[in-house]
Amino acid sequence: MPAMANESGCVASFDASKDYFPDKVEVKYGAGFDIEYKNNVKYIRNKISGENYVLHQCGTPAPADASATPADSLQVGNWTKVAAIPGSKVVLDSAPASAIIEQLGLQDAVAASYKFFQVTSPCMQKRLDGLPRIQQSFGSQHRRGLVRRVAYDLANSDLQWTFTTYGMNDPRSFALNPESSSDMLGKAEWIKFVAAFFNKEAEANKIFADIETRYAAAKQQLSAQKSQRTVGFARYNKVANGTVVSWTIDPPQAWVVQGLADAGLSAHTGKMQAFSSVADFYQAAAGWDVLIDVSLEPLPHGGATIPLWQNLLDGYAFGANAKGSAKDLAFLKTSSVYRSDLISSLQNATDYNEHLQVQPDALLEDFGKLATGATDAKWYRNLPHQVQVDWRSPGDCTN
């Protein structure tokens, strides 16, 4: 008799005693969500968005204790949302969800996307170009002055739900947040989260186990190459007329600190610091061996674009006329200035917000390359060496 597996569609009759999900996932790291299975139901708690998701097998009843938050509720946070699974017609407004859906081979389940949603994956770009773009709608103002948060306009359609990034007052949206995980491998566990909506736990477990193995191997290899180099994250703050008004040092998230440590590097941590004097910024960054720039270059008529090396030379006053301590900064001497936008789309989507979030094994290898001033990282672009952005478009799709 073949081994049981999770259902790929709706069931014809309901057996209250049956375990409809023999394939299960377990959260092992600091992912930011919990999942519990009970016969025909999956109970998921997104601890980052503060929402509860009750997923029941299609063709079986929702549990009596489901108690979904009413669609017109003005409750802020802690919503309970109920849906029948597996998904087959979903909406995308989450770059990590898009990456995970591709990893799981579920592109055919994507039936629409939010109007302004963009990705870097050429094949997903191509698919989204041929699908509807969904608007958002706003609820009426409450008499106390409170305004309902935005919801996706899925009315009068057979679209099931939207994968998004934020908890919303929308009964048909589900948030996923690998960017807020506390652990590098916890980020990849969001593959398990998305898989649960499609009954693809078996596939997710295999993908995650492979990532876990590769991460351990990379960590072991990099542990023998401890460089004791320090990585700092900063940005110049420029207004639309081109004037730089300040400089900021940003503290990295916990998973970044962990990943850098696993690669043999140290992160500059502490509170966010703002400087009105570039000389004061130089002094604060004097101990950095690597600068990760997170600036945005403002456009004259609104919006922003990806900075190039010349923009950084101007923004940080690193140019030919740099004075004093700028010339002594270690990261300039070794040309170790990077941005995480090496892979981007022409619409300014970056793979950093997409595949990087759920591929910590490849990210760890990139961190290891930062210690050498490398120019061949997967996501990190070396600016002093004029490494060009790898712009991705639908025309680059090969399958």
C-alpha cells in the first residue's frame, strides 16, 4: 500500500477521525511562527504580524472553534483568519512568498498580484505580466477617527487570498515575515509556512533539509577563515535637490549579526546613530573593514533609484577631494564597499527582498566573500570595483 500523503485537492467525504495531513512540518529555529495539526485543520500563529490562521482541508468543515474575525471588524491586530486549502488561485504582494512559491514549483497557483507588486525573478515577472493586477480598497472612517487598514479587493472573484508582508484588517490576506526572523535558518523555515497553505509539507521538508545541510557545510568551512573583520551598515540621506543632509549608521537585525558571525565576521551593533557632520560619521566608522551601504538615491520628481559608485563618492564625500580621516577608512583602502542590490529588476525590485530572504545558505557564502573584498558575490555588489547591476527582465526567463 502506498504511503499516505497530504491531499492535492478537495476531498469528497469527511472522516472526523482521519489525519488529513500525514506530512507535517516542525519549526526548529527562530522563524517567527508556530504551526499545529489536528485531523483536518492546521493552526498557524504568525507571531510577527500577531495573526492566527486556521486552515482546513477543502471538502471538510472548518472547526467549531475557528471563530474568524468579522470582515468589517475595527479590531487592531490579533485577527483570526480562516481558509480552505490547498491553495490554487492566490494573489502575490510578498516578494519572499513569490520566491518560495517558485522553490516549491507552485507558479501555476499564482492567479494575480497587487497593482504595484514587483519581483526580480524573470519567469515570475513574465507570469505576472499576463495576470490581473489587484487594487486595494479602504474601509470607511470610524466615528472615533480610526480608519480601517487597507484590504485587497478580491470581491466577485474566485481568487482565494493574498500573501502579503503586513498584518491587515483583511480576512483574505496572510502575512509572512522571513525578514523578521531571529535566526538565519529560521528565515528559510518560512518555506514550511507557505507550503502549509498548499499541502506541500513533504516538499518543504526536503528543501529545508538541503538548505540546513549546505548551511552547516558553509559554516564549517568559513569557521577556519575567521578574519575578525568588522562590517557596518550606513546610509547618506539626500533630499530631492541633491543636498546630503545627514549620515546614519543602522544597526543590523539579529539574523544578520548571526550570519556574519557564522562567516567569521563581526557586525557593528548598537543603537541607530545619526550625524549632521560627515567627519563625525568617519570617526564612528573608523573601525569598519566593510561598509554595506543602504542608501537610496532620490529622483528629482519623486521616488528613488539604486545608487552607483559616483553617488556614494558624493554622498559620503569619499571623492578625490576627500579630506582627513576619510582617506584612512579601512573599507576604502581595501575597496570593501557593497550593496545588496546586485540582482535587481528594471522596476527597482531587488532579489535581496525576494530570494535572499529564504536562501540563508547562499547568503552565508556571500557573507564569507565580504571578508576578502570579493567581486563575485551572488547578491552583494562591490561598488569601488564598479560591479554592474544584473538587471533582470521577463526576457531573461529560460523555462
